[in-house]
Amino acid sequence: MIIDIYNHFMPKQYFDRLGDLIPGHVAVTAFPRLRTLIDLDARLKLLDRFGDYAQVLSLANPPLETIAGPEQTAELARIANDGLAEICRRHPARFPAFIASMPMNNVPACLVEIDRAIATLGARGIQIFTNVNGTPLSAPQFRPIFQKMRAHDLPIWIHPIRAPNFPDYTSESASEAEIWFSFGWPYETTAAVTRLIYSGIYDELPASRSSRTIWAA
Amino acid sequence: MIIDIYNHFMPKQYFDRLGDLIPGHVAVTAFPRLRTLIDLDARLKLLDRFGDYAQVLSLANPPLETIAGPEQTAELARIANDGLAEICRRHPARFPAFIASMPMNNVPACLVEIDRAIATLGARGIQIFTNVNGTPLSAPQFRPIFQKMRAHDLPIWIHPIRAPNFPDYTSESASEAEIWFSFGWPYETTAAVTRLIYSGIYDELPASRSSRTIWAA
């Protein structure tokens, strides 16, 4: 059996809410053209072509903290995580586990949601992004999140994020030719992990024998 | 024989001038610790250890346009190019050729210096940097430089350049942990060549059979 540990899906309840909050966003206007991202039947039909194969699910971008303020993202995370958990419960052979989304602009809410997603919903890790509205993951305010995941001994998936408004030249105000994505995303991952390393986190929170706490892809 | 086509050296006349113009700059305070970068005897002694080996020389950074205004860089380029040409004349076995530096904040002066450096001094190409004070090489004002090099059918070396003041996160004002250099320089090269490709330059100025006009390293 092949278990593919990094796959995105948008549960219907979450996707509908996204349409209310950011109706013109590319995640609402363009992503749905990929039916298998938002239509569970289409996804299951696709997977049937691959035989003995299972997927660990996580939400697609945008990061929750780019969609709503800190008083709203905790609810968004609950909707997303409840939705992914339900899909896993109904189709355990295809979706043996999911990775929980986090309201990163509200760290206390993250700590509550980590416990709830793992203990109540069965999440097997969390997904966060390479920057939190422009702030590095190595910033001290995010340390409690890493500490809690280390206590749970479960991994963190780090997903690259950058938008075209991050210019590649100081004389410009936006990136051109999709460089922000094609090369900017791998750069984001590299910068995020470099900053985490130099922040001392791997010494502070060494991996257990059974897991490696921080993943990046 | 091995001919190494990308090596930096600072001729004495040029290095002395740099000391007048930017006395506190790292190129003046720290680079000279590497004796072989500014001391010709030390460089020749170093090369003796490598047997049948020759180097094509070019100036080390900083780019001229970051040192002085457009009325001064043409003279700086002449000093640098005259200095490298003289070293090549005196030691043709070790230094069979050099690549000319350009006053990129003064395009008309570049066009004059290209002709002079190639016809009078024997330069076998030019070195430019991945951005000109923050402006991409694909900007229309630099096209005449590429056109002239294509007419000479000689290559352009593109050197990465970025300083710590280019932040990796939008919430910050500077890069940390030397990311601007270790990962930012390769990113610069990638972005510069991507922008050149999308600007159509490789269709406008196709390589001749004998050379490939644009190099990047």
C-alpha cells in the first residue's frame, strides 16, 4: 500500500464559507476548476484508478490568517478540521488521516484547536505556512505551537506561501512571470527552515525517536 | 590545460580608488583579507600549485553602479578594465583573457566602454550583475548593451548580487542568517534569467553558432 502524506482537499462546509468571506479570491474562482479538490465523489473516482493507495488530507491554501481576523479564524479552522475528519471517518481506507489547519493569527486558539483536532478528531499533525502574514515561523510568539506539537509527538507540515505582491526587484512592487510561485515558493520553504534552524528550535525541541517533528514540502 | 572562466581579481589602481570612494565598505575592509584577490604575486604563487591552469579574470563585486553616480562609473570601469588588461598582457599564460566591467548606471558609457575594452584591451566578454540598483536586466534601457554584445558575438557573464537589506519576510526590513547571500544569490540568478527569457531576448538576439551570448553563474 502507498500512503501519500501530502494532499489537499476542501471540505464543502469550509469551501462554502470561503465563498462568503473572500468571494473574488482565486481559491474560490479558479481552484474549483480542479473538481477533485472540492468534490469528494470526483476525488474518490480519481483514486480508484490508483489501486491500493491512500491519502493523508490537508486543506489547500490560502492560509486561514490571510482570510479573516483573529476572532474569526478559530471558527474557520474548526469548520475545516471537522470537515476533513468526517471525510476520514467515512472513507478510512482512502483517507486514513488528516492534518489540522490552524488559526495562526490567534496563538491561544491554535493551542486549543491542536488539542481538539488531535484528541477529538484524530488529526495526525498540523499544517502551517512558511510565513504568518509576513512574520517568520521562528518568531517567539509561535513557539508555543511547536512546543505543543512536540508534546503530542506529532509532525508539523510546513507549506510554502507567497503572493505576487512580493517583488523580486527593489524597483518593482510585484513579482512578474510567476517567479513568486515557481521559484518564490521553494525559496520560502528554504528561508523558513533556515530561520527555524538558526532560532535554535531543533536543539530546544529535539525530535523523539518515533517521529521527526517538523516537515517541509 | 584547464581554463577557468570565472575568477575575480581587483587590480591595484582600481582597489585604491575603491578605498577613496567607499572607505567603510566590506569590499575595502574585509575582501583584502583574501590576499590573492588583490595581490598579484600572491595570486601567481597560488596558481603555481595547480600546474597547467589558467584563469579568465573579472572584477569582484560590488557593481560599479552601487559605488558611484553615472558621471563617475565610466572612469571606474576604465580603471578596472585597464588594470585587468595589463595583468593579462604581463602574464598571458596564467591570464589569457579578462571580462570587462560596465558602468551600468550609464548605458551610453557602457556602449563606448564595450567597444574600447574589446577592440583596444582585448576583453573577451563583459560582466554585469543580476540587477542594476534594483532594476531587472530585462528592462528596455539595457537592451542596447545586449545588442552590442551580440554584434561583437561575445558572451555576457551575469553575476548574482543582493545585499542584506533585501528582506525575506514582508514584516522585516533586512534578511537574517545570511539568507540574502546563501539562497538569495542563486534566487537572483534564477529571477534574472527568467525575466530575460520572458522579455523575449533569446528570440530577439539568438546565439550565433560560435557562442552562447548570455551566461549566468
